[in-house]
Amino acid sequence: MSRFSLARIFGGRRSAENARATAGGLPFASDEKVRDFFFHVHVPKCAGVTFNGILRRNFGRAFVEDYGLLNNFKYSSKQVLQMITGYLHLRCVASHRFSLDLPFETDAASVHAIVFVRDPVEWVASTYFYHRSQPNTLVPLAKERDFEGYVQERFAAATPGSIGQVRFLAQAGGEEGLARIRAVANAHSVFLFPVERFEESCIVLETLFPRYFVDCAFKLENATTRDQAVGPHLREKLQPILNADFELHAFALEQHEARLRKIFPDRTALEAKLNDFRERCSKRAISKKRSRRAAAASGR
């Protein structure tokens, strides 16, 4: 699916697609008692491209990626509700424009938020190396400084809470933003996953929502090569600025562990699931490699 706005993607086909969804002509529409709607609240550099590949494969036409030329604003809960009520064929949308301001209370659908967050040092490093590798980066500082210099100039002088994953999700930084995230996550269907536990997160989704997440096996995408080491001393430098992000990451780990204990009280069952999942991932990686070779051969 092309990465453009919802209006551009479905502007000309909206009525027809909605009619087909109402008649049961699209995925998941025929026998739903409750219309589930999943929002991938895509925090940049948190395995989002890889996860969108999983969503694309599992949801098909019922999924759309809403990425435009500008991502410096957030949808309001009211605007998100319009997506749910105005596009009946959709079941999942991914975007950088989402926060956790979602219409969880609506009767129009059962709303679920899926969010991946990352260890703050790794998040800063991934952001830096990504922009450093781009020919036309929006963050030229990443090309002009080594990693330590980038951290010093971009973060060390920043106001605590003015940047980071907490602010992205809550539209507020520091303890205020963290409190908002905790409140929403504890009250609603929010799957706050740590990127470092990506495989287990996929298994959770397959287990809780087998109708939608049939097979989450993946091949890692959009990974960036690192040309410098990330020293442990940088954690101390980033701690005061991204303290809320460190707490957010710890909260995500706590939530993830609690969910695993509930779903898999017998840890051996989880290990068996992981072994099966990793085997499926290996097969998918081999299959994609063969497809690329075949495509290259046919193009010669």
C-alpha cells in the first residue's frame, strides 16, 4: 500500500469500498460481532517499517499506511473517529500522526492501540544512524557530527521532556506525559511493546487476535548500518533529558511481562511458541531471498 493520506488513497473509492464492507465483501466484514479497529501508533525508529509489513500481509485491503509529506502534526480523537465511521472497510491504520489520543470510548468499534517503544539510548542511536545514512536527511546534524557530538548538541542542552517518545505519544513531556500514557494504557486496550521483545510481541498478537494476526513471521526491514560504537557513558548524559523515556521503557517491559504471565502461565509453552515462530521467520527470510533472486534473474 502506498504511503499517502487516507483521503488520497480512498477518496475516489470510499463509497464503493464501504458498500462492499457492509455487504461482507472485504476481509473480516462478513461475520463480525464487534468491529475491531487497530491503530499502529508508529513511534519513529521503533521497528515500525517491519511491523507495517506484518500488518500489510495480514490485513490486506483492510489496512492502510497514512504517511504524507508532513508528519509534524497529530490527529485528534475526533479525526480518528472519522476514520472509523467513514471507512467501514478498514480494520487497521498505521501512522506517525497518531498519539494515544484515540476514541477508545466509541461504540462504533473496539479500538486497540499497538505501540512499540525502545530503550532511549538505542532510540537516539537508531535515529542518528538512520539520518546519517540518508542522502537528503532532514537532520543534517547527523552527517556533520559523530554520535557523541550529535548527542551533545541535540540533547544535552535540550529542556527535559521537550523531545522523546513520551512527548510523541502523549503530546506532553516529562512526568505529565508519562502519567497520561500510564492512565490510558491501564484503562484501555493499549499494547505497549518493547522493541527488544519484538518476537514475543508478535506471538502475543497472534494468540490474542488469531483472526487478524494469522502469521506475524517477519524479515527485519529498514535496519541501518552503524559506523560508530555507542558508549555506555552516553546513557548517563541522556538520562536527565530523557528520564521519562527511560521510565516509559521500564513500564512497557513491566506490562509486557505481566501480559506474558497471563497468556503463558507455563513458560515452556511460550518457549515452544518462540521456537515455532523463529522457524517461520527463517522460512520467510529464505522465501524473500529466493523471490529477489528470481526477480533479478528475470530482469537480466
